[in-house]
Amino acid sequence: MNELIEKINASYEALKADAELQAEKGNKAAGTRARKASLDLEKLLKEFRKASLETSKA
């Protein structure tokens, strides 16, 4: 579970950095990376939800 949380934090930081670059400097490549990071983050959050439910049932 801790490893999953670390992956979520890393993905969020990547998203945040690229989104800021796109917003502040208009960097199109950063926008593409931010969108990809958002999809990765979505998958990780779904995994977290499953793991959290399993942990609460135990």
C-alpha cells in the first residue's frame, strides 16, 4: 500500500510540474505530458481505492 501511495505522489508531482509549465509558459509538450500523467494518476487512484477497500474489510 505504501508503494502505491508513493507512486501516486510521484505521478501527481509530474502532473503538477507539467501543468504549471503549460499554464505559465504555454509549453505544448508539457501539456501532453500533463494529460498523460493525469491518465496514469487516474489508474493509480483506482488501484488505491481497491486496495483501501480490501484493507478495510480485513
